[in-house]
Amino acid sequence: MDDYFGPVVDAAPAGQDVLAAWICTDIGRKFRVLLDALAMIDDVRSGGQPFEQWDSEGWDVEFDPSGVTIQAVYGNRQRAEYDVETVRSALEDFWQFMVETPERANAPRTYRPDLPEWQEGLLQWEASWQIRHPYRGRLGIPEQGPA
């Protein structure tokens, strides 16, 4: 973890350079964005379409039950396709990594500064989308709460 840039990949697993670049640069330290990605991968893993289209200035990402396509909008416009399970596993691993990473001491927080960043992000995500996050009860995300 870089204090200025956030998550940095030293060496991505073979064939997963684009996936790692997208996770580190587009999702980064933003729990709400990571929760979007987790919800979308859950939707397509169940055979449906994502609850929303991925919205990003730097990456075009298409979630589909047949796989996930990721393409950089700028630079060398790197592109790759991954099966749903590979993306799910990478996102879940990244969630665990982010939850275990020490919080930023001076990060401005106004919504629920009394909670850990990931719980604050979860409550904001659910308030924004007006739905229960599908990962509740998984990855250490409680079934209920915090209130």
C-alpha cells in the first residue's frame, strides 16, 4: 500500500495484469466502489445482469454471466477478458486486503466516522442504492448492522 497512490501491485498473477491494474487504479481505497464491483460480480455469477453498468472515466468494464471484459480508456488501452470466478476471487481477495489494511489517520470522513471505513462504506452504499448488499453474511460483512 502506497500512502499517496493507494494499492499497488508488485506482481500480478500470470495473465491478470489488466485485472490487477483495474482493481488498483479504478477501485483503489474506495470501499463503495469495491462494493459496487462485488455486487455486480454477484449478479452475473448468479446468471443475471449487473444491477447497474460500471461507471468510470478510466476503464470500460462489462460484467456478463459469460465473463468480464476490462479495457483501459487511456494510455495503451490494455484489454482483457476474464471468467467470472477469476474476477470474483480477485475482488474478494482485495476486499480482505483492504479491510485488514490500517485506516488512513487523517482521511476526512463525515458520514459515519465512528465506524471503520469499510462499515461506513457499506452503509453509504446501501443508502445510495436503497438495497441490501448481496455480500451481507459473507467476507466478514455482518448479516445485520451496524446501525
